[in-house]
Amino acid sequence: MFNCLYATLIALIIYHEADAGKLTRQCIASQGRCGQTKDSTCESSFGSGWKESGKCCNRKPCCVSQCIPIDSLKNGSVTVTRSNDGLTAHFACDAGFVLAGNESLSCKSSVWHWDILQCVSPACPDTVAYFRGYKYKFVCSNTPYSDAKDICRSQGGHLTSIESEDENNFILVVATLITEMPNAREKLQYWIGLVYDDNDQSFKWESGVPFNYSDWSPQQPDKVDSQDNPGPLVKCVVLDSKYANKWHDENCSAYRRYICKTKLT
């Protein structure tokens, strides 16, 4: 009797586990996958870019890859084609805008950070681009660091911080596009909101976010002045197109272009 009950219990457990990950017709139709548990999100199960689209059996989320959001290219459009190899997105910009990035990208089983793609108008007085909830204004006028900092603050933002490799790559894409325009006759430098704090003897972002990421040019920042006056020779930082838009320290009184970063509301 005991053995019979035990066998029945095992069979129920096996059935329950098999049924728990079973795809519903709706999930199969949307080419979805079942989340790990009924309480898990699609992003926690499969990574960034996976969204819930209905349910699997046992109330698990049906997760669908959203690697090519059709309506998300600002100042442009996305056309998606399907083949046996997966999905391919083709990007086009509206009149007056230029595509910073590949004209097409493929999506198979993984999700990529396609939001670095931008349709921008690389012209003075400024070029505006958007990335993950922020607006970035690449200002053409040459201004000392302190004036550029005050202007950005007066507009509700700050000289840009760069907090990750993804954000740095996005800024490099736009800055490089501006540099390569026919009317860009000179190498360009842009102030970013990184300045040396003599009291703490370290670089800090004007925005107050922690300084955890950097992309210095080789041998940058410059060496310290002396034991009596520690710190780099110059205290402010630019993106310098002469060095592939890597970071370069600069005299704060120099006149340079600048990048304002403002959080979208």
C-alpha cells in the first residue's frame, strides 16, 4: 500500500514538473519561452530585452524577445524582415538626419544593445541624441569648463557623466559622426563633467554619481605636479578626437565644445 502511494506521488510530481514548462498555443504562436518560475520576470529569466506576452502553463510568464522594437528609433523608422535565420531590422532616418550605426542588424537567439543606434542631425549650434532615458546635447560653441558647467545646470542637467561602457560607446558613435561630417575641418574636443578634486585627490563627476568607469587615452591623466602639489597637471577632462575620442585631461580655462546630459521626465 505504501509503495503504491509513493509511486503515485512521484508520478504526480513528474507530471507537475513537465506541465509547468509547457507552452500554451498563444506562447507558441508568439515564438515565446517559459520563464523560470511563476514569480520570475522575463528579464530575470533570459536577460535584457525579453518581455512578457501571456502565460505558459502553471502561470509561468510566456517570454518573447523584443530585440528589435519597431517604434523605438527616434527620428527614423525600422522595417523588420523574417527568414529562416531569424529577424533582420533595416534602419532608415528621416530627412535631415543621419544614421549613426549599421544600416541593418540581425537578431537570432540573443538580444543586443541596439539602442546605441541613433538618427542624429550633426549640425551646429548643437546635435541632440537620446540614450536610455537621457538627452545629450553636443554643443558647438567653445567655452571654458566652468561656463559650460553653469550652462548645463541652467538647462536642468549637467556636463555629461559617462557611467558604463555602453554609454561611452553611444557617446563615441555620435561624437565620431560629428567629426566625420564634411564641415568638420578640425579635430574636436568636448568637455565632459569629470574634474579633479584637490581635497580628495581624485576625479569626480559633476553630477555626483560614483566614478567607477573610465576610458583614458594612453598615459592619461598627466603625471602629478610635485609632492607639495599632488594631482594631475591639469584638472578637467575632454573627449579628444585626436585620440579616437578617448579621455584626455585639459586646462580648465581652455575653450572647448561640451556635452550636456539631461534626464528625460
